[in-house]
Amino acid sequence: MTSYHVWTIGCQMNVADSERMSAALDRLGCSPIEELEAADVIVLNSCVVRQGAEDKVTGRLSSLAGLKRQNPDRIIALMGCMVGPDTRDLKRRFPHVDCFMRPQEFGPLVRLVEAREGVCLDTSEILVPSHPSVTTYIPITHGCDKFCAFCIIPYRRGREVSRPIEEVVKEMEMLAKRGVKEVTLLGQNVDSYGDDLPGAPDLADLLEAANAVPAIKRIRFLTSHPNDMSQKIIDAVARLEKVCEFVNLPVQAGDNTVLANMRRGYTREQYFALAGRIRAAMPKVGLSTDIIVGFPGESAEQFEQTVDLVRRVRFDKVHVAQYSARPGTISHRKMPDDVTPEEKKRRYQVLDDLQAKISYQINKEMVGTTEEILIEGQKDVRWHGRTRTNRLVYIEGGAEHRHGELVDVEITKATTWSVEGTVKSEHNLGAVTQRLQISVVAN
């Protein structure tokens, strides 16, 4: 039997793409294996959002040249955001790669494997993971229309295209039959969902339909854009029972001049107002954000505006990245990368230290509350899951029978990155009480 290995780096959308590529290979009769070097088909799913990610992909690609020489029949494929419309340079640099696929473009590899195996894949069927975990991702839009100055995504994933509500619901139902209890609806800008569909349904309409799928217990969505987070969406998240109270709302910077240079389309004052509306509708909402430090032209005083915003909003988690110029983007073409690497690292550390203090304060405020947790699986001998507000939870002790279950936990102790608690009841197994140690890490 033909074996395959899919190696993935990057965002949740890449993870979802890899799951669907694997599902296609499964349907073609191939079998997944853990050891990349032993696979008959090797797929690298790439990311170029940061230079560090691109360097890892390039290094891995180069290392595969020897494997191809050892076995010329081995198929090597590159997919993801490293692959643009013009692949001539990639073919020159990596002649040992058999096919190059842009994001969501599975066809070239499927056709190679079809020819090798003498089979044919029904491409009209929805590709869903063959063996999904309790939680999984569902792409609902592809591409992005925003063209932020720093971002390569629109140039690699193309313009926004939404999937019809009926198709997304059908995929949820298929996943539910395979044991999935929680889905995360994905898009580069999930809040603009439906703008290109007949009748212009929006994310709130999709959440309403998703909430009605019986076997799915929880629904999340990523990633939001401040310009498109409407009050209708906020109200839907607050109202719908299965939609979790968690919003990832990238701000990227806290200074208005920097935001304008980034082409984000809003001000810090507008962001504060939006965060306020979200918290008014959901006082206990989990709110996370993304921030880039060291964007071209960002002064020390402008960076302090970002520090001030983080201090005032009190996010549950902040994903901080040091600016990395991406060839072809607006900032790469028009703005000098004039903040030194040392200063970028300093600013990164300032935000990281500040967020550590905020996370400790938020965890202390959880003591005495009861949190609903979905048990997702086992990692490093401990079982883990997440609260509705997206905190990662580790459970000390045997919890095998709780896999895929919802449990109530009373929080009794907090530290900087974790809390401890007691399981009070199990939603699906009745009022069974057992004391367990819980570690919760913001993630």
C-alpha cells in the first residue's frame, strides 16, 4: 500500500487544508505513516507569513533532494502559501519536487496518485478528515480582500470566496457522525463571510444554522476583523447556546498613524469602542488579539500606544510577532524596514511581560467560578480540554471515560499560567463528583 506523510506549518487554515489533503489520499487508498523519510508520498504544507516559517520550509524542502535521488518514484509535493501563481522560480530552486499546489488546490497531487494507483477520486464529494479528533476546523471562506500593508495572504490565497451555508452545515453533520463535538469555522476574515453569496447571508446567519446541528456541542470562529465585526454578529455569539464566548480580534498596533500605515481601516478609539460593545454583550467573553511590533516607521512613542492599549483592554491572550518584510507586500515595496532587530525583540519582550501579569490577574478572578470544559484528548499523560472562553485545560488523573464529554469545574487556585479546580458534574454522565487537579493555560 502506498504510504504518505503530510508535514504542516502555519495557521489553522493550513491545518484544515492538510486534513483535507490527507482525506483525499485516504480515499485514494493510501495510508498515513509517522516517519516522513519512509513515505512514498511526501507533502509539505508551507507558510510564508513570517521569514522564520519560510526558512523552515526551505530547509525541509532542500533536505528532501537526497530522498528523491534514493527513490525517484517517491512523490514530493509542495502546497500552501509558498506557492504563488508563478511557480517557475520554485521549480528552478527545487527540481526534485513533483508538483506545486496553491492553498486549497489539491488536484495536481490527486492526479499524480490516481495515475500511480490506477484509481479515481470523486471530486464532487466534500473532503472531510477521515479520522478527526473531538474538535476540528471547517474553512468557510478562502482568501482575503483587505490587502493590509504587511500581509502576503491576499497574494497567495486570492480574493475572498465563501462557501454556501448548506455546504458548511452538511460538512458539520458528516463530521458529527465521525465523533466531532466542536468545530471552529475558519476564514482569513471570517466576519466578511457571505458578501459574495446570493442573498448576502452573513456570519450571524451561518452561526444560526450551525447552532441547529444536533450532535455538535460547541462552535467557534476565527479570525475576525475589527471593520467587519457587526453588532448582529456580536448579538448572535451572545445569544446562541453552542457558540462559545470567545473572539480573536487582531488589532496589530495601538497607534493611529501606524494603523493607517498598515492599512487597517480603523483607529484605536474605534477598536476600544468595539471591544466595549463585545464585553457589554458578553461580560465574561474571552478576547485575544494579534500585534506586530517594529512595523516600518513605528517609533518608541508609537509603540507605547500599543502598550497602553493592551493594558486597557486586558486581553486573555496576545499573539505578538516581530515585523518581517514579505516580498510583494505593500510595506515591502514602499516602506523601509527601519526598526532594528534588537528593538523589535525589546518591544516583543515588553508586551510578553505585560501580558503575563494580565493573565495572572485574570486567572485570579476565575477563582470561585465554575467553568464548562470539553475534554479533547491526552497530551503528555494528562487529559486536556478548553473552557468556552478558549483556555486550555489539563486534567491530572484518569479521565478516559470523559473523552468528548462536557464537565463543570469549580476553580479553586490560580497561578500566572494555570488554575486548579474540582470537577463538580458531568453533563453527559450525570452528577458524578470526583476531585481532579486542573491546569488551565491561556492559548
